Amino acid sequence: MASGHRATAEDLAVAPARLEPWRRLILPVFRGVEHVPVDRPFLLVGSHLRMGRARRAADGARMSRIAENRRWPAHRAVGAILVVIACAVSGVLSRPADARVRQPITLRIEGFLDAAPEGVRPQRKIQVRIGRDETRTLAVTRLTNQGAGPHGQTILGDAARYRPAFRLVGDEALVAKLAGAPQGARVTLTGNLSSGRNVLLTIADVEPVAGPSPAPVASPDAAASPGAGG
């Protein structure tokens, strides 16, 4: 085979490494690669012909032995590959699953809908989607992760970059309770955080807004006493 490419010293240096996978697969023997000239084109010649009947018979027997000897290493290589694959599969199956699947992040969110009362400073104000359509502001006073995984402050900070930060989904009664809560209502939510920042609600406590204290009502006797004194 004639070649117009002139091998460089770099070609010869990387040739053994590039031939190594092929050598390991079929166990060939490469000799003389280091003698390839680098200053001129070269010609590679290969021949499998042996002259003479006796020589051919001897070569045939020798090649049979070589093929038999090579067959066993090939079988051992296949067996080794199967063992490696089996170990890898076993390792994957025995490895603990992703915490997001086996150990979902359980959030407890405390805050006020739409606005916090005077004197209360929330950690963050975020937008939450309640059900499918309604979006409201949630003044978060505390967010904790009750399961494994990142800290509650980290989760809140990451979610606050999005609008809505969370999507509150789950039982229709819980969602309806949140959607119908008055402005300023104190809420305590518990749910599992899933992909897409969805919070599957398990608890939704809503405390109504505390109204002003009613004025005391004067008793009839107290109202009549000044007139009696006159």
C-alpha cells in the first residue's frame, strides 16, 4: 500500500496508544512501527503466501494453534466485560436513589397572603400560583425544609428568582381554602416540593385577619345612674 503522507515523529509517538484498543481486542502483534521513515513516503507490503506444501502444512498447523490460543483470551475478555457490566448494573441498582425521588423535600412555609401586618418584617415577598389560575403575593416569614436536602433559606432564595416562585397544588379543598383566604390572612403550608417548583400541599392552615377589638357596650344601669344622681 502506497501512501503520500509522510509520518511525523508525533504520528509515531501516538501510534502505539492508538493501536492499543485494537491490540487488546484481537491480540495482534505489531512490529517495526518505529522504523517507518519520516523523511519520505513509504510503502507497506503484507503477504500471507507461503511456498511449498510442507511449509503450508506446517504453517496451517501453527496458525490453528495460534487461533486456538487467541480464542481463549478472547473468551476471557468477553467474560471480563460481562462481569464488569454486571458489577456496574449491580452498583446502579444498589445505589440510593435521588433524594428528590425517594426522599422528597418537605417544605413548611409560614407567612401572610398579599401583605404582612404592620410591625412584621417578612424574609421575602414572593409570587405564588394557587391552583391553575390565581396568583397572589406571599410574605414569607419562615420557610424550613423538614426533609433531606438544601436549607430552607437556600430553597427560598432560589425560588424567589422566578414568578411564580412556587405553584401550590394538591387537594381541591386545600387550594380553594387558600384562594378564598382574605388579604393579610396568616397561612401555614406544608407540602412536598417536586420538579417545576410545584408544592403538593398536605396541610394548609389559614388564620383569619384579626379585626379591631369591639368597643365596650355600656350597661343600662350605668347609663341611667347619672340622671338618678341629679
